[in-house]
Amino acid sequence: MDKWQELEAKYFMRTVKRLRVTLVRGRGCRVWDASGREYLDFVGGWAVNSLGHCHPVLTRAIRDQAGKLIQASNQYYTVPQVELAELLVKNSCLERVFFCNSGAEANEGATKLARRYGKLHLKGAYEIITTHSSFHGRTLAMVAATGQHKFQDPYIPLPDGFVNVEYNSIEAIKSAVSDKTCAVMLEPIQGEGGVNVPADDYLKKVRALCDEKGILLILDEVQTGLGRIGSLFGYQQYGVEPDIMTLAKGLGSGVPIGALMAKERAAVFQPGEHGSTFGGNPLACAAAVAVVKYIIENDIPGKVMKLGEYFTAGLLQMKQEFPFITQVRGRGLLLAIEFSTDIGEQITDACLERRLLVNRVKPNALRFIPPLIVTKSEIDEGLGILREVFKKWQVERK
Ligand code: PLP
């Protein structure tokens, strides 16, 4: 343990089991620890550092805005938030925006908006259908929305109004819809739940059902949005348009910011019905403007699609070589491999020893969510380290 880790053990609440690395610096897809060791980062702050660490475009935007105006009450107009709203609206199918500070807060906003819509247009319907293995955040309501017992059980009783059903099953949603339902909330690909990719026509079927019943489709694109799966927004690959969409993670490439977006007809909040002190602050919005412009102007989504295919091919090759890899899944740079047994922790530790950061998304699965600016040679380097780790693992098991 270094001195920082000792102090952490003394002062912190025990909410996270950390890996024994104290990071002090980052650049691109690399980070360095307190003793100067370099790591290749395929975690990217949990799918956050879209432009990698300390991209000059981002640091310049932060520095410039920090010298002008950092925070102002939302009772006043500020320029970066209007610029960001215009950028997001013009490049998506949504028409109105509300800014906040995280994914959970964006989803809370989506929930409130859907309930408001239910009161106004659906005779008070308030229930939201969500799915098993989803992840929508850590606030109490989002824990209720999140279909995973390990996040829910410690906090029961949970807020009412969420029905968790099987993912990738239109029948499950159909049988859960009632006159109390105001919306269905889904991730286009489940991230934290293990990188679960639904059937290609799943979202289309859900969209059609929502239209038939007159209820809203909320897409949680906190993880899939901003280029992560090879399109600016995930929904663009599935031939559907959501009524409400939430963003966070990659939007600020490390600067905390979230967004709740909606079609005009669903944007029913009236003044005073929702708000956030820090939401839409000029500093975070200026950072996000720089990030979103960079992503669009440099066709990052198109590059991600190709890099994702390249990375996937490398992982599939390894699946051939190592029988304990049972599945490779994901899209773009949201990828995972699954093992036949719960070896995720040992593999993550072995990668760390060889200076590769990967995420154990389930006891038997690793997730790869590198910065979107990762290069082919960095992917090769990462695959090379994984191969060494798997080879050693195979030998030791024999
Ligand atoms: N929604 C999805 C799909 C996520 O992946 C996450 C975080 O992993 C969240 C919501 C919660 O975001 P935050 O941790 O910023 O509150």
C-alpha cells in the first residue's frame, strides 16, 4: 500500500473495492501511477474519457472557460449551455434539453418527465417498465429502476413505480404494460449488466408497442451515446427514435455533465417543476461543446465502428485459442468477453500486473471500454497483453 491507499483506508466509506493503483496523470490512452508506472487504459473512467485523458481540445476549453465564468444560477442565460443544447439538438432526433451532472440525475429527470407526461396525457399513469440486468444509476429511484438485486436488496423498500422485466423480450414488456404504464426505459445495449446486445429488431418492436399503447420510449444512452457503439447515438443503428434520451459519461470526456433530451411533445416540464444548481454550468458545458464538436468533426463514431470490428476480430481469434473464453460480444468500443468460470478478478489482476487496465464487469466477464481515440496499435498492444495473460492462465490451470 502506498501512503494514499493507507489514507484512503482510514478516511473513506467502503463503497468500492479498489485495485491497488494510485493514478496521478493521464494522456491519450495512457495513465501513470504515483511511482511513475505507465498503464494502457482500456477502462477510460468507465466509458467516460471519450477523447482519452487530457485531450488538448478539452483542456483548452476548460482553461478558457475557467477564466471567464465557471458557475451561474440557471435563472440567467449562459452561452456554453445554449451552444451545447443547439449542438445536441441539431445532431439528434430530440428537440429539447435539460442539463444535469450525472447519468443517474439524467435518468431521474427522465423518470420525472415521463410521470409528468403520464399525469397530463395518460390519466395519471406513472409506472415505468425497465429490464433485468439494466443499470440506470445509484439514486434510490434509479436503484429501483435498475433490474439487479445486488443494487436493490440493501435498500428495500424502494420507491414504487418501476416494473423490471426480462431484457430482449418484447413479450415480457407486452405483458407488463397496463393502464398504469407511462414509459419503457431501456439501454440500447446494456453496459454495466455485462454488455448485453439485444436482437437487432428488439428496439423497433418496443418502439411499435410504445406507439400502439401511447406510452413513451426512454433510451438510456448514458453509456452507448456519443460515439461509443459506432454511431453518435445508439438509437441511430436500430432504426428507432426515442421520445426521451439521457446522456452523461462520454459527453464531457471526464468533466461531469449529464443531459436529458426529449421530443417537443414529451418535453412537458413547466418552470419550477425540475432543476439543478450545477446542471448546465458554463464550465462543464464549454467542455462538452469541445468534446461533441471534436467527435462530430472527426467522425469519431465511424472510426469507432471500424476499430470495434478490428478489436472484436482479435478477441474472436483468442476465443479460438483459449477454450475458457466462451463468448465475445458488444458493438463499437463497448465490448466484452465471457469466461466459462468466475476468473474475471484473477484475469483483471494479471492484466494490471502487465500494465493493462480492464474492467471486470461480471465475475465471469471482462469489459473493454477504451477511449474512443484508441489506435489500432494500442488495440494490438492490449490484445498482446491479454494473450500473454491467457497463455499463462492456461498453463497454470493444467
Ligand atoms: N445509465 C447507464 C446506462 C450507465 O451505464 C450508468 C453508469 O454506469 C448510469 C446510468 C449512471 O451514471 P452515473 O454513474 O453518472 O450516475
